[in-house]
Amino acid sequence: MRTLYLDAFSGISGDMFIGALLDLGVDFKQFETELAKLNVPGYHLHAERIAKSSIYGTDFDVHLPEAMHKDEGFIETTPAQHQHPHTHAAGHAHTHQHANGHTHSHGDDVRHLKDIEAIIDHSDLSDYVKTNTKQVFTEIAQSEAVVHDLPLSDVHFHEVGALDSIVDIVGAFVALELLAVNQVYSSELTDGSGFIKVAHGMMPVPVPAVMQMRVGSAIPIKQNPDLQTELITPTGMGIVKTIVDQFCPIPDDQTIIKVGYGFGNRETPQLNALRVMLCEKKKLSQQVVKTDADQILVLEANIDDQSAESLAPVLDLLMDNGALDAFFSPIQMKKNRPAIKLTVMIHPADQQAMTYLILKHTATVGVRYQTMGRTIMPRHFITVATRFGDIRVKIVNYDDLEKYSPEFDDCLAAAKAHDVALNQVYLAVYQSMPESGLS
């Protein structure tokens, strides 16, 4: 199970998100190839690893021909008296729809929701990218419709309808698909505060479209009173609302395996970046357990028409994806047919994902389940220094009982590294254990 964690200490925009995923290791050439399936010409991509505040990350931009942009952002070809651009954290200038609804001449680059959906539907992008991209545009359109008191069909896309921002939103899901994560968690979002000045007046932060997207959601936002600017763009908010499964600290059962930074174009007194972490779920044997009782689900499936060879990898697959335990038992089914019963113990939250894996990788056509309570020994870990290196040791307690066991993977790695028998490493661990105070 791979998890993407967003640390949005300086807000989020589309280009910051893509830059951060590229910084995590998404291949830029592959990203370009997949994004080209949008089948829309007239742009080129730029990604560069740079340092800001002595921290290296990736700066990502969508570049347009000179005739289509100004100050690296899209501005509509409207009469001068009707233009009121302002710059988002991503550096994209845009013009806002008038609240009174009177009509402008917007030019060929201004699009309605149905126009953008048609571009996406007629592309060669994956179904995953198409579905999620349209969801973000719908979120933004619905919020703008409420803010400006317009029918949804009348909302004109400006900043988010320009080519660079279409590419930003589509690119966000292309990069996310290439990263191949199973879930996305996030910290609370941080925005600036006060007001930002645009040609037609002062706009409060969070900007109205972002605030409207909070309605009916549980997305937590805190405002930094020291930053009198906007940090969360409507595009960034739409992406967050579409992809984030939970807002929380990094769970204890996750191990961070890589950190990436995606930079915003606006200069602020603090680092203006989105930090992302790629995490993997710790193996059960590596997780700290603080409780002495919990509830689990037991899944069962009978399998009578699958070879032992093809079943062999299933247990490892289930354990790698978070099963607490998994095993096969020989059984006799109807017509005295010999068969295998698969039993899998899981946390209740993993039921849907684990059921899917069982149905996908075995010949069974159904999965039974029941809830069970269990008593368990809380556990934690210490690290013991031995002549073969540091070895983790699992300590478990229950009332006055205490047990400990060296981590097998650590011992095996040490035995291979020093070309000694495995039991010699175990013996070295036991000899190096503190005599008291293991808890």
C-alpha cells in the first residue's frame, strides 16, 4: 500500500502539485508523453530542480506562445476596461466573471464547462485521468456559479479555462496515476489572510471560489496572519477536494520513503512550496501497538478450481497489502471434492480493498466475513547494538508478562552482510540485550 501525504504548509496550486510529484520521481518524459494524449497543441512544459531557501525542489511551469500570455499567465482578450487580473500563488493571472452577469467578448480561449468536458472526453487520456479532471472542473464551476449568482451553464472559465490551467489540472492526475499510490492523506491546508487587490476592488483571502468549495466539506484550513496574500488557488482546492481521503497527521503505520517539494512562483517571506511524502505501510511486525484489545474482520473463501502454483503468491500479496494474518486450510467440499479454504484477518477499514484482491487473484466467486474481538499484547521496539550492527527487537507486554524477539529481517540482513549463521546473530542480540528496563 503506497500513500501520498500532502504537507500543505504554504497552500497548494496545480503547478505546485505537479512539481512536487515530479520531485518525488515521476519521470518527466513519461509525464510529457501521457499528457500529450490530451491532444491539445500550443504549449510546452518546463520542469527544473532549483533551490529556494537552500532547499531543492522542482519548479514546474506550462509555457504558452507570447500571444497567449502576459507575465507568464493567461489574460483574456477583453476590452481593457473589463480586465481585472490578479495573480494566484501559482503565478497565473486571470480575469474574474462579473457578479452582475453582463456579457464580455472573451475570445476563443474562454470556455464553458461543457467545452472543457468535450476536450477531455475526446482525448486519449485514461479513464482515471478523465474522470478526476472533470470532477475538479465541475467543483470549480459550481463554486463560481454560486459566488457570481449564475447558472452553471453560464460560468465562463478564465484562469482555470486557459490552456495552461487545463494542462495543470489534467497533468495533476497524469502525474498521480504514474506515481501509482493507493490513497492520499493531507495535513490541514494553510492559506494567507487579509485581502488581495484586483482591478475591481479588494478580494478577501481565502478567495470566494475556495471558500465556497469548503461548503459541505470537512477540509481544514488555517490562515497565516503574517502572509497577506493568497496561497490556495481554486485549482489546488479542487484537486484536494477530489483526491484526499483523510486529513490527519502521518499515520503511525506509515513509513516515509521519499520527500519531494514543488515550488510556487510567488515570493513570500517563508518557503513557498508544497511538500509531499511518499509512504508505505509498515509490515505488521514493525508497527507499534498501544492497545490490548481490538476488533478485526475475518474473511474466508473456498477455492476448489485453482492450482497450488497460482495460489502460492496470494498469501504474500495479502500480507503486503495490510492483512494481519492469512493462511490456507485443506477442506472437503460438496461431492467430496478436495479444496482450499483461504482465511484472512484484517482491520475493518481494509475490507473493500482486501475483498477486491481476493476476488482478483483467486478463483473464488464470493467472500464471507465476520467480526471478531481479540486480546493482544501491546508492543513497541528498541534497537540493540551488536557486533553485527544495530538490530531492532520487538517487546510485547501484558500485565506482568513480557516477551521479546529480534526482528528476523534485520538478523537475516546482518547474517548475510557478515557471512555468519543466522543463529549467531540471534545469540549476539540476546547477549547484548539490557538486563532490565526493556519497557
